Amino acid sequence: MDIEDTLLMIPGPVKVAPRVLRAMSKPMISHRSGEFGAIYSECAELLKEFFQTKNQIAIMTGSGTLGMDAAVAGIIGHEDKIVTISNGKFGERFTEIGERYGKCVPVKFDWGMPFDLDRVEAALEEGAKAVAMVHNETSVGLTNPAKEVGRLAKKYDAVFIVDGISSIGGNEFLTDEWNIDIAITGSQKALAVPPGLAVVSVSPRAEERFLAQSASYYADLKAHLKSARKSPAQTPFTPAVPLFFAMQEALHMAAEEGFAARRERAAKQAESVRSAAKALGIELFPQTNENSHYSNTVTAMKMPEGVSDDKLRGGMKKKGVIVSGGQEQLKGKIFRIGTMGVCSSGDLLRTIQTLELILLKEGNIHSCGVGVEAMSRVLDS
Amino acid sequence: MDIEDTLLMIPGPVKVAPRVLRAMSKPMISHRSGEFGAIYSECAELLKEFFQTKNQIAIMTGSGTLGMDAAVAGIIGHEDKIVTISNGKFGERFTEIGERYGKCVPVKFDWGMPFDLDRVEAALEEGAKAVAMVHNETSVGLTNPAKEVGRLAKKYDAVFIVDGISSIGGNEFLTDEWNIDIAITGSQKALAVPPGLAVVSVSPRAEERFLAQSASYYADLKAHLKSARKSPAQTPFTPAVPLFFAMQEALHMAAEEGFAARRERAAKQAESVRSAAKALGIELFPQTNENSHYSNTVTAMKMPEGVSDDKLRGGMKKKGVIVSGGQEQLKGKIFRIGTMGVCSSGDLLRTIQTLELILLKEGNIHSCGVGVEAMSRVLDS
């Protein structure tokens, strides 16, 4: 595999723009310098636009999971209850984290099925310090109703924690309007930065309800917020400096495009993938309803009749296009295409064209072009 | 400040070689691919040479502190005792971490003073599940007696945890020979990689004594080791891919130089700094004895008579050379120069020459050159 000539179309890490990659090759600077502080502060300000929030932002060195961990470990003590809603792998991760630190009340749906909000409300009625959910369930390509759960969290006075990792900057995500107390994203998704930074926004209400001491030392959100508020801004522990260089450059790119324009582009791109799938007779995987939508950042499709994961994804990889498979119970049953960050129309057309070549070879279609044509109609609309 | 023309001489993050910086600008790859797994495995193998160990290596996305956190959170439950020895900032960090997860027995010495091994033994005699120490105390420039504490850990059957963050690859550090059960380093020290990766080696004995469940979710060492052993090697959560590219390249550089040669170079370079300091009438900060030595990776010196931190470090920074100040209680009292990784003779000579120009301006010396000359004599020996 020649990675310089490979197209990465997985739902994160996503393709990174060359100017962002180049930003990482600047010489190292001290993480306690004014120069670093200025980069941190500028990123935090621009990230507020991404998050649609006025809340304080903390940038932590680690994966998005570190942000989820920090949120729960900072709020939930051994005796505290947390309601965790899941309909895929990452929702279940919140359950695992909740069980690690406190009393977890899981509200579990089948992977890819929409939330039943009555069940969520029934769990919250029993009383809980917090409720956690994944906005965009990457494992199944479904966008969950954060706004509606936010209303319930407010009604039952629970701290509302939302994993926006594959959502923020791609899907509509209104942190403040939806009452989201702690929102989390990762650098490698719609920001189109390499992986390694978690970004967390924290409301004053959540800060008031922090435990006296976080259950975690490294993921101690209180310590991260305190350092972020210093002048110059800092991190409590040595940060991944090159990833901050990359994030600054990527946020400049996003600001140049416009934050709203980027979200609209992701919406159109995801629609174009769905349209191509339909033209090719490929079924979408998740179930939707009035509050739960096909994701704008990742499209999950059922494996076409009679085609193995190895033939489909392995074949595409040989042609230089990497798409994701299903995780855990969905291994071999679905495949997924990401439409986040700086993904272009050209990237998408190459992806569908490559998929068509595989389907042609496997006998699922008899000629090439219908998927590409359907996609192009949406992209050009 | 033009960061492209600034020399970073702090004890981490250290200067990174251009070829390592360039390695980070490769396109993103999937962290679940064979390509990533091969990089992880190659790094882990080469790191064994750095660590002088046969133990399993885990590479985690986060600062060195994440490694310290992972070690303690994995071993120490609420009812378990851990002896933490400190004579500087990072030793005290182990105490903070120990207090977060279990019953901490601090053995505290003044910053920069050698350990009193009798006091360490007295604490261990009372019984403890683990003992933790910092090998090279970056905050004071002192190398602590890991070998001797390792003997005591064995005698009292305690899991031996050593922060080797600013040590491994620079100082002599014999993980297996010294009975070190969990050794930790960070990418931004002697490896000369940008910050953002923690590396941890874990002995079979430590694995046997892991808690059923780590106190931390993200820093769960058991999960990290399990993923590292997969084929292809993985990480439990999305890793900072570009830092793995950088680490692979930096390890190639270290292997080309030779791991032993690199340690010897650091030793000679640190000696050359001490020699220059002596020639310039600057006192070294830490106290040493038969088991505690001036560090080969960071030299801590007292601020010269009548010169403020601002004049010395601020003046050097204006001339493009960044050195570190003292931390916390030592702020304004000491300054520190790192000699780790790919630091060259030219870098060191420029540093001392710049220091001389400041001392001349402040009236501490009457002519330039003695420091440079003394340094050069050591470097050329």
C-alpha cells in the first residue's frame, strides 16, 4: 500500500489537508511559553464556533474517549447515578465508563435503532446526577436526538453529557441551545486534524456540580479547565504540541470555508452517498424516525447480497480506497463511509466509482456509472 | 520570536530532528490497519532496547504523566498502600497520584536532596503493595538511586514503579536488571519525538498483581497491553498516528547512532555543561552522594549572583536560545539546560556562548569565552 496515494474514507481518522500536515513540521516550542498559550487560546475561541457555545473549552492530549472519561470521572462519584443511553458501540462505551466510576443505569437499544424517549424519561424520573449519550453513533451511522434528551435532562435536573466526537462541526450541534453541559469532540473527525486531541466544553452548571476530586488524575477536567484559564493558557500536563499546530491551521481552514458552510457541505455529501447507495441497490443500515436521522458524517450501509467484507473492502483497498467495516456484532454485515472535514467531491466520486468496480466484478451490477451519476446529481445541486 | 530560528534547550519537549518532523506530514492512515500495527510493533521492539527490558511495551496517547497515572491506577486500590519517594516536583506528582487511588505513604526529601535509603526501607518495612520513584528528577537535575530502591522493592515484595521520563535513553536505565516492574517514559525527552506519547513497560510480576479493574478507564494499562499484543498491534482508543510516524523515525535515528552511543553522548554533553558552569562560577543546584548523581539529561544551576530570571532567561530568549527556569518553589532560583535526544555540540556551544553574553552584560564576568572553552574541552575529549 502506498499511503501517499491512498484515499482514506473512514469515519475518522479522516483525511488531513496537506497544509495542516505541514503545520506539524514546525520546530518544537516550549509548552509553557506565551507562543503555545496564544495557539491554545486561539484554538479555544474558534472551537466555540464549532461547538456553538459560550462555555469554557479545554483541549486535552488523548483520544476522544479521554474526553468522555474526563466528563464522567469528574461528575460521577461511587454513589452517584448516571443514565447512559446506547444504540451502538460508543453509547456502550459510556456505559462502561459509567460503571467504572459510579452507579450506571443503562438504557440500551439495539445497535442502529432510534432511542425510545419514553424509556429515557422513565430512567431519569428515578433520579440521576447525569445523563450521557452519543450524538452521532459512528458505529451505525445514526444521529441521535440530543435536543430532545437535553430537554429531559433539564426537566430532571441532570448534568447532560454528549459525545459529539463524530458530530461536532459536521452535524448540526447546538451545545448551548440544547442544554449540553459537557460536550466532547476529537481532533480526527470533522476538524480534520490527526487524532490525539480531545476537546471538551463545560457549562458553569457542570462546573458547580463537579466532584470535590475527579476519580481520574490525568483526565481531571477541573485541572484542565484551571490551566486553560491561565494567562498564557496552559495544560496541566505536557501537551502534544504538533497537534496544536495542526489544529490551529485546520481551524483557520474551517473559518475560511465558514463553519456553517462546512456543516452544509457534510450534509450534502452524506446525502450524495445515500443517493449513490440507493442507485446501486444498497440498503442503509440504521433505522430512523422523526428525531433520529441518517448521519451527515458517516453513512453505514448493509453489505450487498453475496459480497464478503473481504471482497468489498479488501478489493477497494487494493484500488487505493479505504472504507470502514462494521464493528463487533456488525463485523462483515455493514460497511461505512465518512463524510467529514475536508473530504471533497472528487474523493467521494472516486470512492463510489471504486465501489462500483467491485460490485461489477462480484456480479451485483451489470454496468458502471449509476452510483456516480446519482451522487453527482446531488453534489452539483 | 521566530520559532524556525530558535534553539530549544529545555529538558523537554526537546529539539526534534527535521527528518522526524517531516515524518509527521505523511497522510493519515487507519489506526486499525496492518500498516499502523507494523509501526506500533516495530516501535515497541526498538523501545525494548531503550528500556533495556524484555517486558511488554505499551504506547499510550498522552503525556508521560498518563503513564505514571496508568501504573498507579492499575495496581493500587482504595485499601492498598503505595510508598512514593520524592525530592522534586515529579516525585511529588507520584504522591498526588497515589493519594488519588489508594493509601499513600510519602517519603519526602527536600527538593534536590539525595534519598536517604534508610527512610525508604523503613517505609517499606511497614508493608506496601508498591513503591514509586522518579529516576531522573527533571525539576532539580538529580538522578536518584533506582537500582538501590529496586533491591529494597524486591526484598519487601513491592511492585516497583519508576518514572524514567527524562531518563530512559539518556541516563543508564536497566529496567530488568534493576527489578523495575513498571517503567515509564515520554516521547518528548531522550527519544526526541514531539510530546504526546507515553511509553510503559510492564513485567509479568506487575501484570499478575494488577487490580481486577483499573481505577481509570482511559489509562487502563491492562486494556493497553491487551491491544498491544493483538496482531496487528493496536491501541484500545484512537492513537495520535503522526506521533507514531515520528517515533518510528526517531527510533531509526537512535538505532543508527546506537542506543549506548546516545547515552554516552548525553553523559559527555551534561559533563560539558557542568564544566562550563564551573568555569563561569555558576553553582550546580542538586546535592549528590554515592548513589545520587548529577543528571546526564538536565543540568540545574543556581541563578548567578545578582542576575534575575527575567534578565537571564529573558535575555537568552531574545538571542534565540530557550532554557528552563525553576518550577514552583525554585522559580527564579535556578535555571536548567537539557541534554537529551539529538542535541548537538553546536547547540550546546551556542547556548553557553549566549549565556556568557548575558553574564557579561550583567557584570558577572568580564570577558567571554571561558565557558565555551571549558565546554569544548570536554566535548572534544
